Amino acid sequence: MSSRTESGQMPAFRWTGQDSQGIRQKGQIQALNADLARAQLRRLGLHSVRVQRLWWSKPELIKAKDLSVMTRQWATMLQAGVPVVQALDMLCRSANSQVLSEKLQAVRKDVHAGVALHQALAKHPLHFSGLYVHMVQAGEAAGILEVMMERLSQALEKNHALRSKIRSALMYPVTVFALAVGILLLILTLVVPVFEDVFSSFGAELPWPTRLVVGLSDGLAQAWPLIIAMVLLGWWAAQQPSAAALRVKQSLAEQVLSWPVLGPLVSTAVLARWAQTLSALLSAGVPLAEALGPTAQACDHSVYARCTLTLQRKVAQGSGLSEAMGQTGRFPAMIVQLCATGEETGALSNLLARASGLMETELNDQVNGLTSLLEPLIIVVLGGFIGAILVAMYLPIFHLGQVF
């Protein structure tokens, strides 16, 4: 049986069943196993449920940008007085994504049949997160759905902006690094063998740097099928929800946080998203212990998701949030102190929003510093490797010139 990751990723199942009106429904759901998937669907009011494990195909998900844009449009319609069902109908026709349109149609059908909006959204946990469902539920309960949808759209837009900022900061150095490694491999596989044929006619012993480069080229030429097979096997294993793959991902995530430059950047981005999500849920009236679950899901990082679930357990047992945060060792003292002040003054959501703003400012400084640092560093390091290979290739020619 597959085990659950800290970030909430679980095996996916395709399901079919009937709702309380006898209408046939279908979709996809995540659960530890088939029995738990059936139990979750029964709690949603479905019966005659049949589930099938999705082993090889990944479910198509709604893009974060599409979901953010749709939520903003939805909030605008509700503020203009458009009824929920009519707004859903308009969103279905204007959706940019096919999967988004299909899910909105399913939600519209359920709402039209009398199901609460948050319950209709909860039937699609792969596409509508706990943050989404809880914010909608709070809006329905308080009769201020248009206000909560506005806050939800703001939270989604900020989270998407944070992800885009990290992605854009890393795109250029990753591209330069990939191109440089590709050039390095081409030199080793195409250029070095030509020099090796010339050197074999010398009949003299080659310098050790040249022998090292030639040996590396020969090894790469002989082992490339095995290297490709291992890369493909590793990629396939990483996609499987096995306990070993989950442990490897967890270990890699922890190691990345300890890296000198990239670690603080990732940590700051995750913490900004963590504070923003928890602030949005608390401002919507969701209890703290209940809000930490969706916050763990929104972290999108296994280490902080695990820490947040630990916080949830301790808060449910009566511990203070700031006290539990300090015990994990993963949260900066500034955020811990702000949370402690928020707990004492009853303004936790406001101070978390302020902490999110401070982390975003720090993230901007780190992104600018990373961009200015990585470009010359990559050029110097990889240029040094390529230059060393070229020098090693020309050393025998220099030695021949000295002999003659």
C-alpha cells in the first residue's frame, strides 16, 4: 500500500457513482487506498461508488494561473449581483482550459441540484484545494460569499506571483547551465575523439591531463546508453508514490534548504506563501487548528508541509502556535515573534499578512542578488571546465613543438 507524502500527494483514483438525486457522477480523487477513496466519496453523499486506481496516467490539473483568473472573474460577477449558478454558467463558457470548464460544469450541476457550493467544490480535491473550499464555506456560512471570493482571488494571485517570481529567477541561470553542459558533452563526444585519433599516431606518452580527458570521453562514449537508462529509470521511480521515492524526495527537499544561496530563496518563498494562506483562512473565520491543514497543502513543499501538520497536531492539543513554531526550528524568529504578538492581541491574521509582506520584500532582494550572482558564477565555472579540456587537448601538440 502506498503511503501519503507530507505534502498531501497520494495515489489517484477514477470514480463513478450516483448522488442523492440518483444522477450519475464521475471524477478523480486522491486517497491512501481504494477503501478510503470509497469512504470519502460516501461522506460526500455518493452511493453505488466504483473506484479504479490510476497507475500510469497523471490526472490533468487546472493551471494555477487559470484558476486565479477564473476566481477573480467569479468574484467580480458575485459583487455585481450575478447569482452563483448563472456565474458558473458564464465561467464554463469563458474558461480557457478544458479541464477547468469540465469541473465548473460538474460544480454547476451539483449547485443547481441543491448541493452547497463548498460541498460541490470538495468533490474535486485535485483541482480545488482546502484553501479554496474553506474560504467558500466561510463565505456561505456568513452570507458574504462575494467578499470571501475577493479575498480568495487575492490569495491565489499572490501565491501565483510568488511561484512565478522564483521560476523567472531560476529560468535564466538554468538555461545557461543546460546549454553549457550540452556544449561540454558535445566536446567530449565529438571533438575529443578526433584529437585522440591524432594522438595515437604520435607513439609517445600523453600528459596526464590529456589522458584524463581522453579516458572521460571514452567512458562517456561507452556508458551513454546506461546513463540514459538510469536517468529514465530514476525519473520513472520519482513519479511513483512508493515509500522509498517519498523518502528520497523528502531528503532532497531538506538538502535544498541547507544550500547556501538557493536554500534561503526557497525557504523565503515558501514562508511567504505559508503566511499569506494562513492569514487568508484566519481572516475568513476558519479556526486555527482547522486552517493549518489547508495551509500545509498550500505550502507545496514537503518539509514545511510536515512542519505545518505537526503544528496542527500541537495546536489541537492546546499548544500555542508561536510556541509550536519555535520548536520546529524551521521558522525565522521574526515570524515566530509576530505570531506570538498576534496570539496575545487577537490580531494573528493581520500580523501574518504583515509577515507575508515582509517575506515578499526579502524575496525580491534575494532574487535580485541571486540573478546578479549566478550569471558570472556559471560563466566562470563552466568556462573553466571547457577551457581546461581544450588546454588538455593541446598539451601534446605543445610538447611536440618543444621536441622539434
